[in-house]
Amino acid sequence: MDLRFTIDINPVIFSIGSLEFRWYSLAIMVAIFTAVWFVGREFRRKGLDDTNFGNIALVTIVSGILGARLFHIIDRLDEYLDDPASIINFQEGGLAIYGAVVGGFFGAALATRIWKVPFLPAIDAIAPGLVLAQGIGRFGCLVNGDAWGAPTDSPFAFVYTNPDSFIPNRLLNVPTHPYPIYDMVMNFAIFGVLMWLRTRPLPNGSLFAIFVSLYAFGRFFISYVREERVWFWGLQEAQVIAIIGMVLGLFAIRWLFSRRNEDRVAPRMGAAAS
């Protein structure tokens, strides 16, 4: 069965003069609004003070976007050094998900400290909304063609035909792995797992660590269908970062659970000593 889908959508929905509104911009906006709505619900469900939730959300979002852009610029530094003005051209894509996670993490740490909200429960509230937003945002990449897969003979493929898409010209009209779909499915699957775990008696902070571990694990394998720069041992850049993410995530999970167990043991030992 042939499941090769032709993507001939113009990345620009409409333009007014030099101002363009793109499908990528729409997807990012929907993703952000959805995440803020969902995380706000989680704050209230967990009993966190949401008086300054808007401020915390704003700092986290801005930090996430800046982190995502910074990681993307570092990844393609030569291109941006040749055209520095394009650094601020967000509407044409160029946001690295790993950068969004790192930037958002530090933004949330700063914001929760400023407005005195417990950090670990807060990032647990953020985790499901974040991975949901990542899945929604990939729709923009699907249309944009800025997260393309490698050429394939598979019957399940994308064929980009619009010359205004961001896929390299050499891959126009060439079947490629539908990487954005794989990433969407992975994100929505992780969202389902987090939704199932969020009501379980887990240590604070572990839900976010589980999200990082699961995303890194999945990203390591789906990166095999992409065309990315190989760093060493035949591993792509994204795969190396995924390994680091898995190690950090698993270490955090172990530390959080061991800390909780120590906290439970300490009162018993004190009671026995008395």
C-alpha cells in the first residue's frame, strides 16, 4: 500500500507587505496557548499557588524560546555568521527542542524562585504541557519542511514539492521519511504516559525527569531516519545529546527516589532512638 503524501502547502498563510504569517507561527502559537492552559490546570490540581502563574509562564516561555533559538544558532553557526540579521528571523523556523527544554528549565527555576513556588512540583506540572506543546508544534515543521527525514524507498513517506518549503532543493520531489509524524507520535505517546503517572505517588520532580528520559530515548532512535551531522562513532548530534539527556534523566530519577526513601527512613530511626 502506497502511503506517500505530497506536501505542496505554501508555508506562508498570508502576507501583508513584508509581514508574513506562517503555518509554523500558527502551530507555535497554538502549542504555547495549549501548554499554558494545561499547565495552569496542573498548578491548581497540585495545590500550587497560581497567583503569579502568568509571570512564571511568561518567563518560562521566553526562556524556552530563547534557549531553542540559541541551540539552533549554535548548531548552524556558520550560516548565521554569514547572515547575522537572520538570527532574529523566528518566523522561518529554527527552534531546537532540546534548547527549549533546557531554556525553559532554567527559566522555570528562576521564576519559581522569584515568586516563591516550589520548583520540583512546578516542573512536574509543566512536563505534560511541555511535551503536548512539542507534539502540536511539529505540525508547523511538517508544513515548513524544516525537520526533514532522509530519502527513503518506504511506502510511507513525504514528498515535498513546494519550492518555498525549507527542505533542501536536492530533496524536492524526493520521498523522505516523515520525521515530523514520528516525532508527533512520540510526543503524544509520552504525554499519555505522563498523564497516567501524574496521579501516582511519585517524588516531586520525577515526572519531569521521566519526560526527559523518555523523550531522549525516543529521539535517539527516530533520529536514524533524519539527515543530521554525525559527531563520532557514527552517532548524530541529536543522538549524542539524547544519550546525555537519558543519563541525566535517569540519574535524577534515581536521586529523587533515593532521597524520598531516606526522608521516610529518618523519622523511623528517630522514633526508634527515642
